[in-house]
Amino acid sequence: MKRSRFIVHLLWIQGIYYALTATWPLVHIDSFMMATGPKQDIWLVKTVSVLILCMSLALLYGACYNTDYRLIRLIAASAALGLMVIDVWYYLQGVIKWVYLLDAFTELVLIACWCMHKIPRSQLFRNSSRY
């Protein structure tokens, strides 16, 4: 089934928009807070930003290729990786408690599962050409 050009363009627009807005607080939190107001939990702002970047990546992938099994895998693995990095980084900075390392370990297990998960042969060799 072919997708309309409108859908492809919408995926590009939303994917780029998400990427830009999610990158801003990661690159320069002070200007982000100047525009959006002060934040109590900066680590939470950055966690949300990483998750938005994961969604952006999935949307941009969807703009380039047929949405299939690989898209779900990409969303799941990238979200787990982002959360794991946030957990470890902010624990090492002394911002969050050691209990977040339990979540980091869980995320690592999820990443490993996604990496070992076999895509059905029918999905693996599915045509993923552009429209």
C-alpha cells in the first residue's frame, strides 16, 4: 500500500520539529528555561527530551521507509537506551538516587532482548523502498 506524499511530508515535518525542540534543552538549558520558565527537575526535562528524540528518529525513519516491524524495534530499543544513559549519568552526577541504577539495569536487559530478538523472515526481507 502506497502512502500519500502528504503523510511522508508530515512525518518529515514532525520528525524535524521534534528533533529541534528536543535538542534545545539538551544543548542549552538556560535559554530553554528563559523561554519556557524555570524548572525544578532538570534531569526530568532532559529525560523527556531524550524520549522525544527517540520519537523523532522513529518518525524520520517512517518518512524514509515503509513502517514495519523494524520501526517498533527501533522505538523500543532507542527509548530504553536513552533512559539507561539518563539513569547512569544523573546517578553519577549525584542528582538522583542509586535506585535508578536498577532501572538502568532493566533498560540494559531490554536493549539486549531487542538486539537478540529475531525479526520474522517475512518482515526482514520486506520491500522497504521509498515512496
